[in-house]
Amino acid sequence: MLSTDEIRRIDHEIALVPVRKAASIEALKIVQHHRGWISDESLQAIAAHLGMSAEELDSVATFYNLIFRKPVGRNIILLCDSISCYVMGYEQIYAHLQALLHIKFGETTPDDRFTLLPNPCLGSCDHAPVLMINQDTYRNLTNEKLQEILKEYK
Amino acid sequence: MERPLTQHINFNRSSLNLKDYRSVGGYQAVEKALTTMAPQDITKMVQEADLKGRGGAGFSTGTKWSFVPMNTVGQTKYLIANADEMEPGTFKDRMLLEGNPHQLIEGMIVAAYAIQANISYVFLRWAYKKAAWLIKHAIDEAYAAGYLGKNILGSGYDLEMHLHTGIGRYMCGEETALLNALEGKRATPRTKPPFPQVSGLFGKPTIVNNVETLCNIPHIVNHGADWFKDLSPGSDAGTKIYGISGRVNKPGLWELPMGTTIRELLEEHAGGMKKGVSFRAVLPGGASTDFLVEEHLDVKMDYKSISAAGSRLGTGTMIVLDDQTCPVGFIHNLEHFFAQESCGWCTPCREGLPWTEKILLSIENGEGRMEDLELLEMHTKHLGPGNTFCALAPGAMEPLQSGLKYFRADFEKHIKEKKCPWR
């Protein structure tokens, strides 16, 4: 079941496009924003509202890197693993993150505080290595900075 | 030296709002275009200015616009700014988006008027959170000031503008895949023809232009085609936003005349290599361009010169490979990215890229065989131009084929010594 607020927001997006289905990505974003991830139940509810099959919507949901089809933690760490960050040592940052949080890429801490994911180029290559946590971008990372940064996220 | 695109960008103060932008001549091009110029005259002017697409392909912008059917009163057409910057090592559009969002909006209004589109989109990379906020705010300001909406400046021309933020996939940068993403589908590329200029978003005529390309439009309209051509002493017109990342002293972005040499960028603007490391090679225009080496340092960074040297200008943002970084690991990192981002639509790309990635990883880990080098060579042919549905796999093969040429000895050393000499 979609909430009244979710339906209101999705209908706003539907009004902007010539066919209902074209709002599918926006609808996934809206529901994920409310619920953190897209469960099978959420997927079915959105698909029904847009007049498409759950399978078709799932083919869209699983295509994009940032629609989560599994539960994630309260905070999402996206560590850039692309070329400029490779040259500037993202692997060392990754090793340090693993030591601090005891999780690898694709995993969530047992207390649901962090999910750690690799991410392609974040477009701050002149300040590599770079990561994002939720909405925030951190540049010129060092192991020392990392510890301080993580403290900000509960 | 004139720097039209970045002259008002200063990151020590906040981004230009509508009032700031107007105080430095902003929206004069919209006024001039909408009230004194016919749409076709703008297209002709952009064509004469020889502005080429700054997103990577380098196609003539005015020519692209000229393919849009005109004299089509009442037909829906679209103009889209491709702000889905995701080529690894590329960060130039971010500066334009965050530094001066109204410049992009003004360029979009003029471009949309030239093709008589009434709906426009900014297709923005999700990771650019600050840019998203600024663009949203700037669009609202432009509506309030009457630069967007119905009957703009009393010209009778209407234009709506929307911000769409993506959810992460490199393929969205390819213009037909971007259209599928905007239609709420998987971002796989479409067959061409029909070209988007004739049948694009929701089957309607559509122009997709890169951010930097669109930001040039107001300046061309204000100052003319000859002025634009004179900005560069070389064979390609205008300025270019060049960038460098890697182990240099001052990585960053600089707007310079088209055709500035790699050496000038590297030594004067980026301050040379960091202490203790030396230069080995550069990817001149992002991850999907061929390596250039020491002998190419005096090559001019313009479309023709870089092609003659065996690479592509691409996005003009370079990534430097230094002697402390393993070239095999470097290329593996690139192919990992391309294999992951392949949309899976066509077989050579879907199957071939993961194969090259695995071979490169085994070589990097000291488990490679000499015949693997032939396998890699084979892939550079099989995944090359003409064998795949879009340009992703051929682009992925560019650093691999030139890497095999310039770093052959390093590949062989990994295989003979059964380890990475850099680890």
C-alpha cells in the first residue's frame, strides 16, 4: 500500500509526463525516500499505481545503481572507486573503512548504522579520493579525516 | 585572454543568482534572440561559429540543430541539457552547474527557441546535490522574472523547464539511452536512425546537448560567430574547459583557448608532477580515450590534433598516469568500470567487457599467461567500432588498445614475475 503522501507526490510526477509509466523512476525515488529501500510489496504497489507489471518495473528498478532492492542502513557510504580515486589511493581508504566498520562493499553494519557501497566517479576528481555519505560529499580523504567524518553519522 | 564561460565564476563567494547574473549582462542573449532573431538565424550563427559538442563526440552543434524539422506549428519538441556527467575523471560540467546555473538556463532558452521546442529538461547527475539545489532555485527565479513560461518577454514564445535527477548509470550519458531514462525505462541505447532530432523523447523531435556546449550559446549570440572563432588561435573554435587529475601539484580546471597543448596544461596550469613521481602517460579526454605519452606532450588539445596523435579530445579532462602507479592496475580499474556500466543490451559488450576485466585482474594478480595478451588484443578488435550497439565498448577499448601498445613490457613483466611489480 502506498501512503497518501506518496500517492500525492507520484501523481504530481505523472501529471508532468504524457504516459503514466514514464513517472516510474520518479515514483521509485519517492517511495525509496520514504522507506529507505524498495521491497517486493512496495514494487507491486507502485507498479499497480502506474498501470504496469511488477516485472517491468523491477527491470527498471534493478537497472539503476541507486535504487535499493535490499534493506540498507541508516547512512549510505558511497566510496568512489573510479580512475582518479584509484590513482590517489581509494584502496587504502577502503581498507581503513573495512577496519573501522568491519564490513565490505555491499554490506551493512549489524547495528544498521552504515551500508558501504562502491560508486563510479563522483565528479570531484581534482580532490580525490572522494566519498559521499547520504547527501554530503567529502574530498581529499585521508585515514585520519575518515574517523572524524564517520562520527557525524549516528 | 577571454574566458567567457568562467569569467564570473568565483568559488570564494556564492554562486550567481539572477540579480548577479543580470548585473554582468545575463539574459541579454535571450532578449536579443527572442525579440530580434528568427530561430533559423540562431542555428545558422551557431553553425558558422563552428561550435562542436563538448560532451565527447565533438559534432557540430548548429548542424545537429538544423536536422530538427521546422515550420511545425503546434508540434511538441524537446531540448535537453545533458548534465549526467559520469565519465570517470571528468568534473568540468559540475563547475559550470555550481558556479553559474543561469548561464546554462540562458543557453537552454536560446537553444530551445532556435529549434522551437516548448519543453526542456536538465538531466542532472544524482551525485551533484549542490548543483541540483542551485539549478532548481535558478529555474524558479527565471520563471518569476519571465524568462521561462508563457510569452517570454512578450515574444509569443513559450518554454517550460524541468529538472530531472538520475539514479546512477553511466549509460544515461548516451543521448538515446538518456531519452529512455527520461521516459522511465531502462537506459539502453536506441537504434539510429531515426535520430533523436527527428524522433526523440516520446517520439518527438529532441535535441540533447552537453552543459558546456549550451553555456557557450549566449556568448555566441551576444558577440557573433567571428568573435567565437577568434577565441582560439587553432583550427577549432572557442575556449575549452580543460581539467587534470592524478598525481600533479595542482589538479583542477581551467578555461583556455581551444588547442592549448598538453604540456602547457600539465606544467603551467597543473604545476607539474608531484615531487617523487614522474609522468608516464595521460588519458586526454576521460576514461574512454586512448593513452598519449611523453612524445605527445606538445600536441594541441583540439579535435583534429588529438585525433592525429591517436586519441580523442573527449571531454578535455585528463587523467595522468605516473610511474608509481601500475599501468595494468590502472587499465583494470577502467575496464571494471566499463564492464559494470555496460547496459547488457548487446552481446559483445555484455560478455566481452567482463572477460577483459577478468583477464586484466588475473595479470595484475600474477596469474596471467602470455597468450592472455593476444586475447586482450582480440577483444580490442571484437569490441571495436562497428561491432557493438553504441559507443560504450569501443570507448572502453581505447585505453586498452593503446595501453597494450605503450605498456607491453609492463604487462609481460607481470606475467613473467608472476606478480605486480608495484605491489
